[in-house]
Amino acid sequence: MSDRSVRVRATSPASHTAVEPSERDFACAYEIAIASGDKRSSEEWARDIWEGAPAPVRWFMIAGWRFVLRLRLGPLHSPDNILGWRIVDRSADETVCQLGSGLLDARNIFQRADGALIWSTFVSYERRGARVIWLPVSLVHRLLVRISLQRAAAAS
């Protein structure tokens, strides 16, 4: 795969009926080209991104989700969860994962579309203090998304 094809770029978040614009306080999305022979479903991409991350990265993410965002993770290894995130909707081309806490509700949508994998994140604040916590976390989130997409694409 050439350097051009593993370039991650910001894009418009996936449209999804489960995430109404009025319900989101934060939305971002990044995409990466999928190699022509890559047949992974959206769920396989999501699993490769989160569960296939190097152990230190996985534990960093889990610690942030649990202790900073206070998200209520499910089982880390389950057909109905991806690294603790509950799968709320799935098809070959789109997998929606959701978690919540007293601070916020978060959804990550992994979507195969037009030869690309799009990872969209939507966050809704449940308490006023969530904005203060999410702002610095969102900077780390955006960096991890880019790195994770590049790693998963290179692994194909």
C-alpha cells in the first residue's frame, strides 16, 4: 500500500439515524482509503482498530474510558462488544458502538463507504462538567484515531 493510500483525512461524520444533530455536542470523523483487496467488514475494521492495537495503547484507551470519562465498559472480549464498547447496530458496511456514563454518552460509527473506512465519533454531554473533561480528551482522541486508522490499514 502506498503512502497516499494510508493517509488519514478529516471528513464529514457518518449520517446515522441513531445520532440526531440536536443530540450531539461534539462530532468528528476521519477516513482512510481501503485497499482494493481488503474485504474486512466494518466490524472487523473496528475490532482491528481497537482490539488489535498494541497492548500499551489498548490499556491507555481503556484507562481513559473507565477512569477519565467514567464510561461503563462491557466485557472486553465478547461478540456483542468491541473492547468493552456495546455494539448497538451492525451490518457489513456499518458498525455502531455506544457507551455512556453520568458525564456523557458516546457513539463511534465505523462505516465502509466508497472505498474508504470512515470512523465517526459523536459525544453528547449529560452534565455541564463533561465539556471541561471532553475538551482535552478530544485532542488525544483525534490523534489516536489517526494513528489507529493508519495502523489498521497497514495491517491489511
